[in-house]
Amino acid sequence: RNFFYSDPEVYRSERAEQARNNRPACFVGLGVMRDAGEREIKAAYRRLAKKTHPDCGGDAEDFKRVRMWYEQALAMAQ
């Protein structure tokens, strides 16, 4: 689609929204943007691991899913 934008802010806003919607599932699951670095990914993983780890009262399947997202996101970030 080709659109004409009279306001550059509208264009930037729409592009940012498209970028958020085009994130891989691992980035969405961790709650980070597609251009997140290794530090951001690790911080998001630690935050979610504390909530989902079975030793902390979380569900084992949820923890496995978070771990899978973490590994996929790190592979894509490099």
C-alpha cells in the first residue's frame, strides 16, 4: 500500500505500530521489541522466570515456554 502522509508524525506512528505487530512470537512473549538487545532479553527472561519457575510456585509448562522464547530471542538478536 502506498499512502501519502501530510504529517510526518502520523507516518512515524503508523510505522511504529507495524513494527510492534510484526514481532516474532518469542519477542511478544517476553514483552520486548524486535530490536531488543541481549541485556533487555535477559532482563525480561529473569522477570518472567521468577513468576513462572516451579520452585517459586509457577507452572512448569509456562516456565518451559518462557525458556524457549528466551533461547529463540537470543538466537535472533545475535
